[in-house]
Amino acid sequence: MCIFIFAGFVPFLLLLSIEGSVGRPFYPLPSKNEVKHRKSLQTFRPYNIAHRGSNGELPEETTGAYMRAIEEGADFIETDILATKDGSLICFHDVTLDETTDIAKHKEFANRIKTYEVQGDNVTGWFIVDFTLAELKTLRVKQRYKFRDQKYNGKFSIITFEEFISIALDADRIVGIYPEIKNPVFINQRVKWADGKKFEDKFVETLLKYGYKGAYMSKEWQKQPVFIQSFAPTSLVYISNFTDSPKIFLIDDVTMPTQDTNQSYWDITSDKYLEFIKDYVVGIGPWKDTIVPVENNYLGPPTDLVAKAHAHDLQVHPYTYRNEQTFLHLDFHQDPYEEYSYWINKIGVDGLFTDFTGSLHNYQEWTAPSSKEDDGDASGLLHKIASMISSFKND
Ligand SMILES: *[C@@H]1O[C@H](CO)[C@@H](O)[C@H](O)[C@H]1NC(C)=O
Ligand SMILES: *[C@@H]1O[C@H](CO)[C@@H](O)[C@H](O)[C@H]1NC(C)=O
Ligand SMILES: *[C@@H]1O[C@H](CO)[C@@H](O)[C@H](O)[C@H]1NC(C)=O
């Protein structure tokens, strides 16, 4: 009991220390923390994938959101990788800064608004690709949705791919990473690297630099688990020459063609295509409403996509599970546990992208508890105590 109360307090103390020290990096690079016995990744139940961190609670893709997700039991922390004007890889979802930063308040950037074509649409805004990393670091991130907690707006800056990796490597147990090669067609059009390499090369180089390698479930993988994800099949096929890390092919809404090969949803979910792509990926990541189509906010009959993928030995990691009323379909009686139960027990998915890692973790610990034999918990607690003490020292 004591442990539960104590563990509950840690995130808040850590968050307080973050708020008080926005200017300095929170983690040394590369990871210097010596943790001898780190609890291993659970692999006996569907993966809890913290979508942009615990972004249901803290602004997405920030140190705070990722640390919170780790405290709450994420198996993987998920991120979208984009590139800056000067070629740095950063964690950010949109190609524009408008929705989730305070860019509009920065008068010095007022003349930087542009219009570019992105996946067939003309988009106007402040584009990541027009800013250097140093410029982006002067911005502060905010919550995307008005109905979520606004308390942490302005407390966190944009982080790099390397900073994200160090958060995972510094965790008190083994936590996987799940980075996306985001908008590769657009990024390769707009960002050029001096060595002539492209976005996908830089992405893989970063993973290799920090030791992410090895096939799914290999010893190397279990030490530093990673899933590489992309909506662009060409990128996944291309990088398979440079890394054997497991890859997940993301699948968009039925109306969206692929950004690189202009293939339809029906084409890329056909048996023929799954048979082709399975040589390069270990699974697919479809939007959940395409697996079980929704009408008038009620679920319709499930499609056979999960059965088809499993028949091709592909995992299925759908996105995105969100607790709020505005996202929960009426079948679930406003109860996110009912939604998790449906997808895990009835549809049989292998991983879930969620904005509320804590809820998914609690549900899974309740219905499929992890082994108590692992001594990781005890050493994890000691590490938490050490982190607390060092955070006090720094203040
Ligand atoms: C985007 O804007 C350009 C320039 O105005 C125009 O030529 C092009 O047709 C537009 N594209 C789309 C998809 O609307
Ligand atoms: C992978 O490497 C092989 C051998 O060098 C080459 O023939 C092939 O085109 C490469 N594949 C991609 C997708 O670049
Ligand atoms: C993509 O495919 C659609 C449907 O086949 C076609 O109408 C459209 O012109 C294609 N777009 C591009 C950019 O090739």
C-alpha cells in the first residue's frame, strides 16, 4: 500500500522539478544512468503504446508527457519524427506549429507564415521546415484540445529525437520506443542534408547510434525495444536495407491514398498487398474505425482486417484510444475499460495506441496482471528515490 501511495506522488514531484527549470536539459546525452536490473518489457499481453506520451494529461510529445507515460506503465512511448530547416530530427506531430505551440505570440516569426502543398492539400501556417532547431527551442508547447488540462501549457519545449531516446533509455525499467517516419515525402521535398542523405537515412542513423537494432524479439531488441512506423510504404521498404528493427505499416482512413505510392485503402489492405508488405514489416497500424466501421457513433459489424492480417502473420496495433466522451462510441457506455475489453478480447489486437496510458495499464493489470516474481519493482523504487533526491538537489 505504502508503495502505491509513494509511486503516485513521484510524477508530481518530477513535474514540479521540470517546471522550475525549463532552461536546462533534463537528461544528459547519451544516457548515463547506471541501472543494473531493469524490469524487462512485458510481452505476454497486448502492448500499451503511449501515443505522443500521456498526451491526454500533458501537452503531446513533451518530456512531461513521456515521463508521465513511463510512470503510468507504458510498454512503448510513441513519437512522430519531423525535420527542421537545419536538418535536426524532432518530436512533433503536425507539419505546422500553429495548433500546439505558442508561435502566434512570437512577433519575430510573424512573417514566416507560408503555404505549401502537403499530401495534395494546400496548407497555410508556420512550418517546422522553415525553422532551425535553435529557433524552435524558443517556443513552448501547449495542449491540443481545449477540453484537456491546460495547466502545463508553456512549461515544455519541443524535444529532439535524441532527447526522446534518452528519456526511454533513462527509464527505471525497459521501455520501448515507437517513432514514426512522419510525412517523408514532404520532408524530403523541403529539407536537404549536406551529405546528400535523406530523411529516412537520418532517422535510421539516429536509431543505430543509440543501439536500437535487431529483429523482433531478438536479445538486442528485448534490451532496447523499438517499432519503426510509417504511413509511407516506400520508406519502410527503403530502410529495411539498413535496419532489421521491426516495422509497422500505418494505414489511414479509407478515403486517404498513401502519400508516396498513391494507393487506395482497399489496395493496401488486400491479401495480395499484405503478402508483399509482410516481407518488410511485422505488423500494421490501422485507424480503429476502419477495422470496426462506425455509424451514428455506434459500432457496425467488424471487418475481417484483423483476421486477414493475422493470417499473414502480421500484428495489428490500431490507433487511437481516448477516454473522453467526445471520442468514445456509445456502445461503450462512456467507459474506456469497456472499449479496451472489446478491442483486446473480442477483436484480438496486439497493441493499442492510447492517449491515456494509465487507464490502459490499470485495465490490463486488473484483467491480466504482470508477474510479481520480477525483482524490477524493488530496484525501480530505489531508482525513483534516487531521482527524487537528485531533483531536490538541482532546485
Ligand atoms: C495550391 O496552390 C497553388 C498555387 O495557388 C495552386 O496552383 C494549386 O492548384 C493548389 N493546390 C491544391 C491542391 O489546391
Ligand atoms: C536494397 O539493397 C539492394 C542491394 O544493394 C538493392 O538492389 C535494392 O535496390 C535496395 N532496396 C531499396 C528499396 O533501396
Ligand atoms: C492518385 O490516384 C487517383 C486514383 O487513381 C488519381 O485520380 C490521382 O490522379 C492520383 N494522384 C496522383 C498525384 O498521381
